[in-house]
Amino acid sequence: MQAQGLIPIFRMFDERKAKEFYIDYLGFKLDWEHRFEPDLPLYAQISLHDVTIHLSEHYGDCSPGAAIRVEMKGVEEFHRQLIGKQYNYSRPGLEMTPWHTKECNVVDPFGNKIAFYENAE
């Protein structure tokens, strides 16, 4: 037996705001969407390179306010791209932490947090 991956699920409440934040702002791509019926909650998968996240409008799938850490290469360039987009609801900083990482922290419109980080050593 061998574990092979992890996919976090983030709660969302507004499909338009979620797509604006994750796809237009952060640069994720929409992999797929699912609804049991047209007027029922959305469940979707987004990805950015090797990172996959599920977004759910379903009550009980998860709680808003979750946090994940995403290791990456080029966090400074990623930060510059985000700042360059002039997104009205997020202007993240770039921080050097005491544990020797450079971090760009964002919070989605639903209170979920993502720390994009790169080891500084």
C-alpha cells in the first residue's frame, strides 16, 4: 500500500467569485465541474501545475476558513504577477519567515487561506 497524493476541498459560496479568484487572479485552470442537477450546488476541480484543489458549494463537505501550504519554485515571480493584476480584493505581501521560507499568503473570498512558499535555503 502507498499513499499517492492529497486533494484539499475548499468550501465556496459563489461560483462567480470563486472563478474570478482562483482562475482569473491566481491562474488555476478549471479541470471539471459537476452538479447533480442544474440548480444544485457546484463541485469543481481546479489545478495549477501539479497542485489540485476541489471547490464545493455542498453543505457538509468542508468548513470555510481552511488553510493549505503550496510549495513552489519562483514564488517571487508569482508574487509579482499577482500584484501586477491589480485585483481589488487582494494585494498579498512577500514575507521571509523565521523557518527560512519566502511566502506569499492569499485568502479567498470565502476565508480559505493558501500560503504559496519556497524554501529560502
